[in-house]
Amino acid sequence: MKNRNRQKGFTLIELLAVIIILAVILLIAIPSVTSSINSSRKKTFVDNAKAVIQNAIVDINSGNYPLYDVDATYYIPASCFATETGGERSSFGGTWDKEYVVVTYTGDGFDYYYTAVDSNKKGIYLAYSNLLDEKIVRSGIEEIPLNVGVGERQKLVIFDEESCSTGEEPEATTVVNTIIDRTYYDPKIGFSTFLMLNECTLGGKNGVITNCGVYNGKKYIDTGVKPYTIENIHKDYEISFDVIEFNPNDQAGETQATLMACKQESGNYPGFVIRKSNNNLDLRHRFKDSNVGKTFAASSTTAVKITRKNNVVYFSYNNKPLEKLQNITGFTDYFDHSILIGAAHDSNGQPFRYGKFKIANLVAKMNGYSGDEMEKNLHTVYSLNTCTFNGTSGTITNCGSYNGRQYVDTGISLFGTETYKKDFMISFNVNSISDTQDPADDDSPTLFANKLETGNTPGLVFRLKKNNHNEMQLSSKLNNNRVDRNTQRSKLKSVKIYRKSGTFYYAFNDELVSKLQDGQNFNEFFNDTLWLGAAKDSNGNPFRHIKATISNFIIKTS
């Protein structure tokens, strides 16, 4: 007689199938969970920094610290300003190696900065208090230098825990070296400072860098400044330094030993270079087929400056007035090389032609603004989580109530008589943008537009560049003047556009915010609303549909 109560077990194949399914789920979930945990830890790290600074502000404004030397940079241990969110360990679990509030006195008040690293090498390089956010928390930090002077301040004052509240200022030391991470921003001059060096000895072909802090032992310095990319070509930059030592006969066989370069030095490539030329320094800048240069005696040269302003490159030496070097309006030979100190780029982009020099007081900076400052006092009026646009022959998907339509009408007007008075921010991430178009459509598929796209009409539009779908083009047309800014389509990850006090600004890929166009005297008001996925023709109908997916789309206004 059969046992009806006998239970059937799992087969080996069924067990393996369950194990495989669980493994796949884990593979999908673990990166997401890890990313979420890491993001949460970064946020807590920044929250701690902000709390420390707030306590420092209260304590310093109470007069407990005599920080009144405008030529000094003050380092005070964060432990002097106890917080409930802080402690002996960071949010990443490591013990604090270094954690300081850095303070400067302007004559009218104080500016506050923060720098820290824990035993897990997580931390923040010197950062302005208003720019503290998750993006500047770094991994792999070997050392936080305590010899960083802010701006041109020549004195360094470092407190220890024993001098926290004595009311006496420790003895000042001389700034040995000045290195500031690119996140540092000086709101008074509108430039992001990528690099500052108080002194550096470049070792040339057979040597290494010395007397240069974290760069000691390296062959050259990469400043991180990339002034000739498609995104940065319109931005002003400035590099200045003093030449302390230059021996033209001690370059170890390097016939064109390089002090500084931002160009490939084999072939007729654009960019600039400063290099040895017999007993002289030779400054060269190439644009298209024109190679403009200036040679000056190295033995009598003490200061050099090269700057670009409004698409014109200037130079100066020995603190003389700036001289025009070359106008690069219309520059399109974009390249991604950054400015190198002590070497040039060869045809493969690798360093060579190492120079042997001693320099001091080097500052490298590029024009930019703080997006955090732009976003103050704005509130969200429209948002979309995600949206996929499928061109003229398709309809919208993955976009909630907009599914099945061909475009999104946000209902937000940015150029009306009343709405133009408001500041705004448009922000979104780019998941994908196709370079193809439907045969019946125009050559400028549009991601968003707040203007009529036929005729000489004002407004704002972001689209694939006509006749070159490898680039995206942001166009602003105000007061009968059109300004275009381009970026590489394949590398575009995020976009932010601002209007602040009538002036328009933009940022691609979370870079510093740059000015787009001055529209303070604009008076061509219109009430058309912002569309996504298409532009509007002269009859008010959609056309120039795009194939793209975006996410985290937000409009904020004042």
C-alpha cells in the first residue's frame, strides 16, 4: 500500500536553479547596496564637517581665538570644536589621522575651510565651507598636507589641542609649500584654483622633483587644468609663477627642455609651451596654422604669466603689462591634455622633454562658479524620475503619465513677463543620446527647448549639433545675440542650467559653473513653455524629435 503522506523532495537540478537565481539576485543587489552605503557614509562625513565648522564659527566669533592676521592661514584641530555628530572615528570607521578647520581673516570677517583624512585614507582636501558636499569626499588620500596657505597668504599658524582655548596664538611658521585641491573655490575672484605651489625644484631628464611636498620623487606635475577641451575652450584661465633657477647648460641633453606645456610637442598641434631655447625661455602658442612666440632671457626673468581672456591669449614676464599673444576665436581642434609642469606631451600624449628648473609661487586657475551658491533659495516646481524619447516614429516610454506621447510639455515658462524675473535651475542626468534621426525629421533633434525653433526668436535650446551629431549644443538667444556652448555627446552625463539675476550660466558633467549669456536687459518676453524631447515650430507643433533617455530631471525657481 502506498504511503500517501510521503513528501516529495527537491531534485538536484531544482536546487541548482534556486542557487543560481539567488546568486544573480546577489550580484545585482550587492553593488546597489554598496553604493547606497558608501553614499550614506559620504553624506555623514560631510555633515560632520559642517557641524565642526558651525561650532568653530560660534567659538571664533566669541573671541576665543585671536585670528586677525590677514596674511596668515590658521589651522585649528577639529577636536577643539566638539560636535555630537563627530567622535574618534569617521563615518567610514577609520580613526582620524588629521582633521582641521582652516580659517583666514579678510579684514572684515572670517572665511572657513575644512580638511581631514582618516586611517582608511578617506577624506577631503582643503575645501571652502560653502562647497562641502559628497562629491569632494575622496578615497586613497595618502596625506593631508598642513603647509597649504590660502590665496597669497605667506604665514602659516598651526594650533594643537593644548592651545585650543588658551586665547594665545601659536608662533607662525613660513609656508613651505602650497597645494590646493581643485575643489577649492575663491568666490571673490570667480576662479577655481586647481594648483598652488610655493616652491618646486624640477629634476629634468635624469632627476626627480624635490622640495615640492607630495610631488617629491615624481618626474613632472599634472596640474589637472584642461583649457582646450570642447567644454573649457570658452573659459578664461590664468597661470603665473616665478623662475628662481635656470641653467641652460644643465638640461641632461634635452634640447627643448620644457618648463610648462599644454600641447603635443611633435607635429603641428595647437596649444602652448614654455621651454628652454639656448640661454632663453621660449613661449609658443599655436592656433590653426599660426605659431606665435615670445623669447626672453632666462637669466633675467623672475616672473611669468600666461592667461586667456575672452578667447585671447596674453602673456607677461617680469611683472610687465600683459601683451596679446594670439586670438583663438573659432578654435575647434579640441584636445584633452592637461597642463604639465616640467615636461611636454609627445605624439602619444606621454610626457617627455623633461626640464630642470626651480620655480616658486605657482598658481593655476580657471574661471568658474559654485553651483551650490547658484541653487540657494530655489524650490522645485517640476520633476521627472526618468523618461525615454523615441524620435518621430516612436512614442515616449518609461515616463509615467507621459507614456505614448511624443514630447513632454512641462508647463513651465521661463521667459514670460513675470517669470523672467525669477532665478531658475534646470538639472538632469543623461543616460543615453542617440546620434541617429528619423528620415523625415530635421538635422537638429532636440532634447529640450523653450523657444520657437524657426525664425530669429529668443529663448533656450539644447540639441544635437547640426551636421555634427558627435556634439550636443546648448544655445541661448537673448537681445538678438546667440551664444552656443558645445560638449561631446558620448561623454555627456549631466547638465545644469541657471539664471541668476538675469544672467544665464551652465555646467556639463558636474564641472564648475560658467557664464553663458548676459540677459539682464532682455525684453522680448513670451509665454511658450519648456518642452522635452522635441522643439516647437512656427505653428506651435512639435518637430525635431530626439532619441534619448534622461533621469532626475528637475526645474527649480525662486
